[in-house]
Amino acid sequence: MVDGAVVATTPCFLGADPATSPLLGGAVNRPLARVEDLARDLVRSLHPDLAARAVLLARAPSDLVTANRTTVAAGDRVIPLAGIWRDERFPDASEQAKLQALSDAIDDAAGYGDEHHAALEYTSEPKGVPAADLDAEQRALLRGLLGTYLGRVPDEVSPLRRYDDDAELDAVHLAWAGPIGPGEPHYYRLQGPRLLLEWDNTQRGANHAHSVWRDPEADFGLDVLARHRADWHRRA
């Protein structure tokens, strides 16, 4: 908020761990079900030639590609779990070792080499299939999927209505990595002007989900406290 006006609603992150859990009576709790299912339904609906363009890799990354970076930039790749605290380390060496071991196990499970990271890295020019190539039913699925992210804030400050305009929707690209079957580790992103949505459900046996909505041009995220500490509390 600046002078009483909303200037940024992003980054907006929601996760679920576990992504799926049983309830009494045989019901299942999936807090982010629509975020996952609409995207899968959309990819499964694609004609084979479009699917070949949308699915960038047959295996999913270990986490969100742009991670928790303050700003998004071309060339961004997955950050290992042990790296998301940047230069910070746990004071307790045994706890740091546990984190590193967990981080290594997650990366080993993903099995990503440099060629995989290169294929999935963030680029200014969106990867995947543009909505302009989708049919009417698929475009309706895409609008519904956009709503699962952009509907997290009040209508008055959400850009969701922007995508009622076909030309605006045309510029949104869908990219996927991993199998498309339920229960398999997978990742997707939607990217267009002033828009980046990322989802992954890969860790803990594909039962640990992350979803984030970002505006690469206007995210609120400068870590002023870390900057203050670096400038004034580490000089001695």
C-alpha cells in the first residue's frame, strides 16, 4: 500500500503439505485441487502436436524455477533447497547438515542435469503453447486456471478481468514438465505480459505442492531488513 492505494498484490504464494490428505468418512482434503487439476485437464486436452510443444520435459524439476528470488530474471533456474536461505546458515552444524542432506535427496530424486535446467529455465520470451493456439473449450479451462491464482485477492485489485479480452488471453503461454498422470511429480507455468504463475507438486512423493503468482515487473519483495543488516551490523 502506498498513500492508501494498492500498488502490488504479488508475489502471492500458497502451498499445501500434504497436498492430499484423508478425512474422516473417506473424504479427501486437497486445498489446491483446482490449481492442479485444471492445468492437468488443459494439457491432457491438447492435440499431440500442441502437447509436444507444451510439455518441455518428461520429468519435473525439484521446485519452482524462479524460487524465492526477490526479482525474476532471464536465466533463473531451480535453487536447491539448501540455497533458498541465500547466504544464511543454521548456527547448529548438525541442523545444517540435515538440511543439506534433505536438499541433496530432493535434487537426486529430480535427476536434473544442466540440459534439463536449460530447457526449463525462465526466459523473457515465454516457453510452451500460447492461448492463441487453443480452441474455445481449452481457452475456458485456461481462464478458469487463471482465476485460481488471480482470484486470491479482491476483484477491485485483481487483473483477472483483463483476460476477458481475447487478445490479452492470446499472449498467455502454458508450459509443463513431468508426467500428466495424477499422483506423478509435475510442474507447470503460465507466462505472459506482467504475469508469471508457477506450480510444482514434486516433493514427498508428489504430495507437497507450491503455487505462486508473480508480476515480473512489479513484485513487492525487496528485503530491506537484510540490506540494513548487511550494511550496518556486519561491519565490525
